[in-house]
Amino acid sequence: MKQNRLKVIILVVAIIAAIAVIVKVTTSKPEADEKKSYADKQENGTVINTSKKLSEVKKYNGLEFTNIKFSHTESVTSLNAEVKNTTTSNIPAQLVNINVIDREGNIMTSFVGEINELEPGETTTIDSGIAANYVDAYNIEFASPEKKI
């Protein structure tokens, strides 16, 4: 009788342990993205943004932004990207707002970049920066200079 009772107790404990493990596994989330840092410090002191979202191709008013690099050196966060005119018309030189986006989709700050005149299919670069550290941003977007925080 004691042996049967002991077996039942062991079985009940095993079932409870199994349920606890199942609950833990099904309710635990991988490390939350919002806790991940996108800032990767290089040997020379430059910090590079590694967010995949930030480096995706961006489009704005017939312009396509590729090879986007976002970095921080000393006291300046810099943006460098290739810009291509994807239209069949000339695009005049213009200012563009660069909105820096956090993980929740909020605009953290904005700064302005200048794009040279582009003929159809032509590619140039944009280099701009802000005197603050926003290198850990999740994303950026390009917008008209009127669309600010």
C-alpha cells in the first residue's frame, strides 16, 4: 500500500513538473527586441547601427535610398546613403527631413539632409548628421522638411 502511495506521489510530482515546464516554454518569449541594442562599437571608437529595419531600402518622392549607414563618432550621429532617382524626370536639388524612429515607432528627433539634383536613373549620396547620439535608433524615414516632430 505504501509503495502504491509513493508511486502515486511521484507520478503527481512528475505531472506537475511537466506542466510547469510546458507552461514556462510556451509562455516565455525570446529576448524582447525592445531590449536589443543596435549600437555596435568598433575598435576605432565609431559606433555603427546594426538595425536591419534601419538599413532596409527606403523610398520617398521618386527617390530610393540604399546602402544606408548610420553611425556615431565623437559627438555626431551621421547618416550616409546612396540616393537614386527612380522616376523618368529630373528631380531638383532639395532638402529632406530624416526622422529618427525608436522601437515603438515614435520620432525621437529629426534632422535635415540635402540631395543634389538628379537626372532619371542617376545615383548620388546623401551625407548628413546631428550633434547628438541617436545611433541606437530602430529605423529612419525620409519626409518633406515640413513633417517634423
